[in-house]
Amino acid sequence: MRLVASGSQRYSWQPSTGLNDPNSASPQASPVSSTLYTVTATDSANCFVDTASIFIKVFPIPTVEAGPDQTIEVGSTGVQLHATGSPDVVLWKWSPSPGLSCIDCPDPNAAPKQTTQYTVEVRNEGECAAKDNLTIYVICNQGNLFIPNTFSPNGDGMNDRFYPRGKGVFMIKSLRVFNRWGEMVFERLNFNPNDASAGWDGKYKGKQLSPDVFVYVCEIVCENNQLLSYKGDVTLLQ
């Protein structure tokens, strides 16, 4: 910060601590703590003397800790963050904002769809700032998908179709079903999870198949763009 005095020929600033030139009319001040500076001004003939003062308040650099990195499953309700700052913090700001319940609080809920590094910036009354960050890792695994191992396409309205269910699943890329001889009896591509109408009704070439065990292969795309493949057995019941 530059101090400025005028109206005289000679100047003397006290204390000199933190000043680059205590005898200048406009010294640069960089005190490490709050300081009251007093300037004494005189003319070249010492006919008059005048003084003036200015108080410079020095704010400390705040501190902040965003908290530890965490891991969540895609499609979950998220996790509560708990940032901590020094007592002088008056402003909080998280970025980026997607997936956060608030960006101006210390404890937002974070539910990003993809792995995200969040940064929290804090400021005090003197506009001094500090930052810290953490990463929320978003994973997709078998816990995000449920594929039944039996179904009964008998028209009773209960479990009549074989289809994948899930949360945090963006799309079923493919679902294929094979009989015991390796012949594909059903295929559906690029459909939404939890959609019974897109599932297999137990028919092949328009005819209802007899009870048997079939093999399925399913590829899913999670909301975090992760591609997963599953293989298993499903029993067709009466």
C-alpha cells in the first residue's frame, strides 16, 4: 500500500518499520501487523511543523481445509462435505457447482455424476483468500444394477419380462439372451434401464419358449460414462 502526504518539502514517517523510504512523501508500506503511521512534515526553512496519521489494518491470511477425498456410487444421494476454516472466514465459495447442494456454505452435499475435484475458497473481511480442494470419486459397479435370475412370462402381470433394473445407469447398451445351444433368442440395443417394455417376453420368432435356463450378456453405460459388462443365467418359468 502506498502512503501519500503533500503540502510540504520534508517528511518523516514513524515508525519506519515496513516502509521502503520513511523520508519520502509517498512511501510504500508493507507492515506485517496493523500499524499506526505518523508523518511529520516541515518546510525547508523549518518555519512550520505539522503531523498527520493513518492506521493500516493488516488482515491475516485465512486457512481452510476442504476435507478428505471420498468415494460414492453413481446414482447415490451423495456425501456431506465438511470444510473447516479459521475463525476470521466470512465468505465460502465452492467450485465447480454441478452436484453441490450449495456453493456458499462450508458443508454442501456433493452428488456429482462423474469423478470431480472440488475447490473451496474462503475470504475474510480484508478480502484475504485461501483455497483447498478434494476429489469425489464416482464409481459404478454391480451394486448399481439388478438383473433377475428368473421370470415367468405367463401374463399374470408379475415378473412377465426379463429386463435390467438399476440406479445411476444411463443406458443399457445391449442385452442379449442365448439358449443352451448358443443360439441368440433375444437382442435389444440402446434402451433405458427399468423399462419392462424393452425386456424379453420369453418368445423367440413369435413363439413362447418352454421353461429352460438361458444365458444373458448385458452391457451398461453408467452416468459417469463407465462401461460395464455382465454375464449370467436366467431361468424361464411357467
